Amino acid sequence: MKPQLRLASAFAALAMTAGLAASAQASVFHAWEVANVAWGDVLNVRKYPASTSQIQSAYPNGTVLQMTGRCTGGLSLDDVAGQPDWKKAQAVRHRWCEVWHDPAQNGSFATGWVYGKYIVPH
């Protein structure tokens, strides 16, 4: 194989691998923002999707959260990704959605759950 052709093949393979990695990585987390929480209050992140579950952490309005994409009722944020923001917010309004966060702010990330009424697409 000619050196130029070998180099072109290597670049093509690298580009395809990078493209697949970027698309896989892009769908791993969804950025949503805490919103609609009463003034002076915070959004609780809970261990399980229930209002009686243990609170792991709390975030004020404007905090950007890393959503895993899973919500109760079988909703995946990937399924609503191409919709307008108002439709995305409506889809999660009465569901719990899973977040990936660092409750102790020490590098120990964990999953938790937030109620959809208090998050909007970022």
C-alpha cells in the first residue's frame, strides 16, 4: 500500500472513531438547569425518586445539572432531545429524573433524583 493511501486510511479510521466517541459521549449526559424553585429555597436531590427519600444535596435556581437521561415512567431524555425546550420541560414536569452530581463536593460523584417540575433544558 502506498504511504499516502495508508496515511489517508489511518486518518479516515481516526475520524470515524472520533466521531463515534463524540456522538456516544454527547448522549451520556444532558445539561438541565434548576428553575422555578421559590425564592430563597433550593431543589433537593434525593437518593431515590420519591419526596420521602434521603436528601443527598440541594441546589439553587440557575445551577446546571448533569442529567443521566433516565426519568421515571420509562422516559429517556434522548427521546425528547430534538423537541423544543418547552416540550422537553413538559415531558419531565411530573416525573423524577436522575442526575450525576458530587453531593459532598469532594470528587465522589453519585446518582440522585430531582423532580422535573423544577428543571428546564439548559
